[in-house]
Amino acid sequence: MLRADCANCFGLCCVVPAYAASADFAITKPAGTPCPNLLADFRCGIHTQLRDRGFPGCTVYDCFGAGQQVAQHTYGGQDWRSSPEHAQEMFAVFPIVRELHELLWHLTEAQRHPAALSLHTELDELRVELARLAGLPPAELLALDVASRWQRADPLLSRVSELVRAEAPGPERRGADLIGADLRRKRLRGANLRGAYLIGANLREVDLGLADLIGADLRGADLRGADLSEALFLTQFQVNAAQGDTATRLPAGLDRPTHWSTTAPTARPGRAAGTRRRR
Ligand code: SF4
């Protein structure tokens, strides 16, 4: 439910957002207009060449399963091409459902942590409510105040984070500006990195176990050889935006991006192979 199923979507992520010509997108496209590469059957005409053709941003995006939810549930399989009277409404509904699904992703993960057992009932109540909201008809979805749900969930997720990280408390770096920082020798296990700016940061071979990464900006961060297998609140979107390799360890449920390096890191001068921090 919370993983993208493009075969059951109507290419909503190729229509709804606006794209500005940049390193991520080769073209400028206004919001609510189909990308010229979108085929009549809603497949991408350059799917296998996205990076080579100047569309790496498309390999990063993740809808948390909102695409197929809107296409198949909210609109019962009626697509915006054959039912253009629904198009604008569908395009407005999609980002709302995406936000609900992103929140559901985090709540689902939070419930998996035994250390947060005392919060499971609260987490479950909110998760069930959000799942119900995501299934509402379009008019009710458009009237939703999604921000208030995030405000309700945020302290709950923070408490989960504190309980889980209590096993190995790390540094407090919430919202820190770590853009381009060399963090290879920093202890980040159990760190609070909520909302941290890690754009282009060097996290090579760093142990990020039990580090809270909710909302952290990992665009271009070097995760080669890093251990994120126990990281908290990591999403496929964040992983896709970073750089990694075959030695990068990811949590269960997240996929290794196909555009990541297929080679393992080599030992660097002055640091012997196998010196990654042990748990
Ligand atoms: S290039 Fe392909 S994946 Fe990217 S927006 Fe256009 S159709 Fe969608």
C-alpha cells in the first residue's frame, strides 16, 4: 500500500508537480501538465535512460503508494485522459494523499520498534485514522487539514525516537546545517538528525544505526559503505537522493537504487579496511 506501484497509476508524478530545468530535470514543465515523455499508456518513454537524458530527479521521486491509491481507489480506475472532467481535481488530491501516505509510512515503522511498545496503542489509533482519511472521496480529501495530522504525529514520532535511541544515545543534531560536511570520523550512531541538512555530506562508511533521519535532506550525500540498516524513519525518497554502493546497508523494506554504484568501496590511505565502527 505504501510502496509505489506505477503500473496501477496514471503517471500522476509525471503530471502534477512543476519542474524547472536544472540538473534534475532537462525541461521546464508547469504543474498539472503532462511531461512530454509520458506515453499514452502512462509509461515513461525514456524510463531506461532517465539519468542519461537529464532527468535524474525522476529516479529519486517516491509517492509512498499515493499514485495507485488515487488512481484505483479514489477514482476507481478512471484516468485523467479519458475522464478529463476529473483531471484538475485528481491532480489536487494526489499531493494530499501522498502526504498522508508518507505519515503512514513513518507510523508503520514506529510500531515495529519493541522499545516503543508503550506507545503502540497511540500509534495504532493515529495510523488507522490516517488510513481511513486516505480512503476518503475527493471532496473530503481536498477539505482535509493534513498539517494538523503532522502536528499530532510529530511529538509521537519524537517520543518513539527517544525511546529507541535510548539504547545508544548519540549527538543532538536536529536541523543541523551539515551541508558538504566530512562526517566520516564522527560518531553518529543514535544521533538525532531530524531535519538535518546533509546535502553532499560525506558519510562514507559511517554507522548510522539508530540515527533518527526523519526529514533529513540527504541529496547527494555519500553513503557508500555506510550502515543504515537500523536507521530510524528513513524513506526510499531519501535513499534515492543519496549516493551509495553495494556495501551500503539499508533497512529492510527499502530498495537499493539501480543508479547506485555497483562496486564496493576500496580502502583509503590512512584507514585500514574493516575499521567501520562495530555495534
Ligand atoms: S521523464 Fe519520464 S518519469 Fe520523468 S516526468 Fe517525464 S514521463 Fe515521468
